[in-house]
Amino acid sequence: MPARSRWFGIADLALTPTWVIVLIFYVGTLAWTVQLSLTNSRLLPTGTFVGLEQYVTLFSSQRWLVSLVNLAIFGPLFVGGCLLIGFLLAIMLDQKVRFESGFRTLILYPYSMSFIVTGLVWQWMFNPGLGIQETVRSLGWETFVFDWIVRRDIAIFTIVIAGIWHSSGLVMVLMLAGLRGVDADIWKASRIDGIPAWRTYISIILPQLVPMISTATILLMLGVIKSYDLVIALTGGGPGISTEVPAKFAMDYFFDRQNIGLGSAASVVMLVGVLAILAPWYFARSLRRTRN
């Protein structure tokens, strides 16, 4: 025991700089952001306390409310689409297809690119004068229309499509790893019992993939909260404010509109959203470990 205690103390000492950095640069800046959200800071931070005034202003802003609605549309469609397509791709690759490594690399490749690159690629594809619409019309279908990116009512769905294309590969890799860990005897038993393959996947395989699904969902949901890059590169928040998201709202008020207090309030609300996502996951994980 003394030897273990000594080594434990040395490990703690070695980690001390890391903890200091965490406390100063993460916890400290977080506390400062919360403090700024309670002041009337504009171009520069001030110490004038205004209570919850910035939060009242925030939730009275039509732009902020639109961004929340867009997040509520983008989030479920993005996460659900990535999970569904990623799972189907994993099933396809799990059939021991030829050139599997090549297909796996090709499908995962979009995830290696930043959201900025993804947004620029899809901006060109959705551009009515350059991309899909113009290409189809040049082939003879002159009445073909694909102008989602310039329509206020459905422009948000262009963000969804680009996001799913970018992140489905990540889900595919996680799901494929889970499928490769399924006992082969399960498939043998299901074939002997005459259970259809789709029923085996839904009733037997999917429950075994819950850890992978949970991990993928958390990663995707955090990506939803931070969906600034994709929106900026693809639509810039337009047309108008039809594709505005909370992350872009906060960044605009920090750097373009010089309203640090309101930008900080938006950031704190986003932080609460992240904690609301992580807390149930962490609680469920801790509960599962306790039971085991």
C-alpha cells in the first residue's frame, strides 16, 4: 500500500499543470462568460450588473427565436438521418463485399473534411446557376428546378443534407465495429429459426449496439450545437435569417454587433443545452457501471 500511495502521489503531481490549465482556461473563462452575461457589456467588458436583462432581450429577439426553431429542425433530422444512413451503410459493408476497405475509406472521407469545406462544396451543388439545377438543365430538362438554397421556407434542409453527407461515415464506422462484434452463432440461430434478416437486426442486433448508438448520438448532438461553420460556409444564415442557428447568433453579437453581454447570454444558453445533453448520458452510464 505505501508503494501504491507514493506512485499515486507522483501521478497527481504530474497532472497538476493540466488541472491548473483546466481551472484557469476552462472553468475560469466559463465563469467569466456567465458574469459577462449579467452585465451591459458592449464593445468592451464592463462591470455594470443588469441581472437577467440580457436573457430577457435574448428571448425577445426574433432572430434568436428563429435560430432555436432552426436548431429544433436541423438537430433531429441531422442526428436521425446520420444514424439511419450510417447503420444501413454498416450493414452493407458487413456483408463482406469486395473492395470493402476502399468503400469504407470513401464513405468516411467526408468526415475528414471540415464543415467549412463541406459547406463550400454543397453551396456550389445547391447553387441554381452552377450546380445540380444547371447541370440537369444542360442535359435537356430545362424546366427542372432545384433552388432550395434560395428559398426561405426550405433552405434549412440544405444544411441537413450537407450535414448528413458529412457525418454519416462516422456513424458507419462505429456501427460496423459493433456489427463485427456480434456473435456469429446469433445469425446461425436466426437462420435456423427462419427469422427474417430485418427482424434479426431490429430485435436482436440493434439492442447490442446501444453503446455505439449512444456514443454516435452524443457526438452528433454536440455537432448540432456547434453547427456554426457549416451554416457560414453554406448559406451564411440566409436567405435573410432563415438558416440562422444559435452558434452563429452568438458569434455575430460577439464580433460584428459588438454586444458582448448578449453574445455571452446566448453562449450560456448554449452551454445549458450541452449540459442537458451530456447529463442524462453520464447519469445512465454511471448507473450502468454501478449495476455491473
